[in-house]
Amino acid sequence: MDTEVQNTALDFKAAAERLKDIIVRTPLTFNANLSKKYKCNVYLKREDLQVVRSYKLRGAYNMMSTLPAAQLQNGVVCASAGNHAQGFAYSCKKLNVKGVVFMPVPTPNQKVSQVKMFGENFIEIKLIGDTYDDCAAAAKKYREEHDMVFIPAFDDYKIIEGQGTVGVEIIEQLKDICKEKIDNTNNIDNVNQLHSAGDCIDYLFLPIGGGGLAAGVGTYFKEHSPDTKIIGIEPLGAPAMYQSLKEGKVVTLETIDKFVDGAAVKRVGDVTFSICKDLLEEVHLVAEGKVCSTILKLYSEDAIVAEPAGALAIAALDDYADVIKGKNVVCIISGGNNDIDRMQEIKERALQYEGLKYYFLIRFAQRPGALKEFVNYVLGPNDDITRFEYMQKHNKETGPALVGIELKAKEDYHTLINNLKQYQINYTELNKDDNVFGYLV
């Protein structure tokens, strides 16, 4: 796509004007913990504090508010894993428009409830399929049957334009932060240093699902902060943009891990891909377990409630620790719609990723004291059994037991394995990538 065409199609200032009385101008905050850890200046763009707890409202309202009244008479329809649906629902209520939302069946209950809350009587919800892509197909068919307008989650210029207002705010806010620091110091050397820092965002990390946020913010940054390196972050189990860039065309993934539901799509947009391929420095993949660890750390260290997609940008920083040292870094926390019912799964995935949680099938010797010996001699002093379940319905004690063990430090794993061998324990370690693990754990 030609840059001039992009700039003509995307009017971010006009979008910002349309949105100014609808959205929250979310804060750009300096994060002391992350800055100290990575020896750089880390700023967080807190879209988790948006009125619908994600940036998606920006694109949905921007597109809907520019549609002719005649097109809105029959209503609008969308497909969403959750966040777009909430922005869509809020926009329907604000514009007094009937809306129908198609959501995947596995969508967290919290997001379904939020959609109902934001849309009230203007919204009807239909749960269909397992992924966003299933919903999109159903929604488009419904649109044709009822002569309604389809509001896409990402692949439309007006959606991209609305999401790009996140970038407008970031650049304006960083200039304000720099000016405030300069006004509060009389040291000429510090003033020069701060002015230099405020003029340059070295790295911008943002999550990628369908690519709307990356396309919008990336386009705005290319014009107003061209030296910034823009890094898109995708979940390892859903690398749609990564694979598309690798093959030089939009590809459809056969299967995806749906855990990072706000960024897990099988196919990115055609429009977003055509824009992103010329703007992104690179797309980096982050394991779902690493995302979970990041969610827990953000909550415990900074009291930030981030959803999996919202934590993607920060989860990538470990892999860029060397290159961002001494730099100015902005990470977009794209959303905070995290269902509390998922926290146990998040903790479980984090422990496994960090090498602190393991599962075994253990066939205990059929003699008195075998289990006691396992506890007293095989387990280390800081090891904890978090799950114990005999696998047979009948004659339980003669069959294998599923044993979950949590370690204090990942180095204790080798000691545990050595003890299992030393005391001749008949065991099978369950690998999280095996089908057996999925069936039993």
C-alpha cells in the first residue's frame, strides 16, 4: 500500500475529535519497576483503564459514528472474542443503534456479561463456534440476511483510524511528561538530557491480533516519530501476522491456541497486513506461559489487572533486555478484561512455564510404606504435592496415581528426578505438549 494513500485514508486527528467526548484519555505512566529491571525508561499506555477496559471502543465508535443514518436504520452486527464486542455495544448505546454480537462459545463469562452491561437493551448476543473466525463467518451471513452493516474487529480503515488515536495520545502525553520534568529542574544538563529523551521513543511494543492497533498506531508513528522501532507481539500459539509476514502474504492458520483470546486469530486482515508489512520492525512471538507469568507479576508488583492480550507487550521485554537498555520504551497494555475464573489456569500455566510445576504418573510399589517413603525421601524439603489422584475406578491402590508437584525453585527439578531414580520409583513424566497431559491434567 502506498504511504500517500494510507495518509489520505487515515485521518487520526478527525478520529480523535470524534472520540474526545466518548473515550477516556488513558494515562501514559512511567513504570519504576520495569525501568529498574531493564535499565531503561519504560512507559505504559494504560488502555486497560479505558471506559470498556480496552482500546477497541476507539475503532468501533469511530466507524459507526461516520456511517450515514440510512445505513444504521436496520442495525449493525459484529463478531468478537470480547473486547471489540464491548466497544461495539457501548457505541450502539451511545448512538441509539440496534446491534447483534456474535461471540465464540468459549468466551469468558466476564466478557459476555460486560457486553450486556455496556449495550443494555440495544444489544443481542449470539454465541457461535470456537474462534473469532467462526463468529465472523456467521456474522457476515447474518448481515446479508438482515441487510445490516457489519462492523469488523480490525480490517477496515475507519477501525484502524480509531485505534490509531492511541498513538496520537502517546506522543502528545510523552511531550507533556518531558515538559513537566523540564519545568521542574534548573539544571541545564538535565534539561538537555530530558528534552532529548522526550523527543524520541526508541521502542514501541504493542500486541497484535488482527492487526488494527498495529496498523493505526504504526501509521501515525511513522509520520510523527519515524525513528521509533515498532515491535509487534503475538502469542506463540497464534502467530497469524508473523507467519503472514514470513510468507509475504496473508495466510490462514489451521489451528491456534485460543488462550490469549484477545489476540488469537487464524487470519489477520488484508488491509492491516498491507499496512503492517511496511511499518513493523519485526513481529515477536511470546509463549502463553510467559504471558501468564507477566500477568501475575503486573498484579502483584504494580496492582495492574491485565488480560492475556494486554500483557503481551510487557511479556516480550525480557527478550529485548539488551537492546532496550538506556532507551525510551513504550508498551501498550491493550486491555484489562480478565475473568477472575481464569486466574487458576493463569497461575498453573505460569508455574509450568517457570519450571515450578510438574505432573507424573507414578506406579507405587504394592507394599506398606511406599507412599510414605515417597513423601519422606523422594520429595525435597520445599517440594509440595498439589494433586494426588488414583487413575483407576476399581482397585485404586494397584494402579497408577496422577501426582502434581510444585517446586520452590526450578533447580530442584533435577534433584527430584534423581531421587525418583535413586529410590527406583516407577514413573512417567507428563509433558504438557502430549495428548495424555491434555486428557489427564
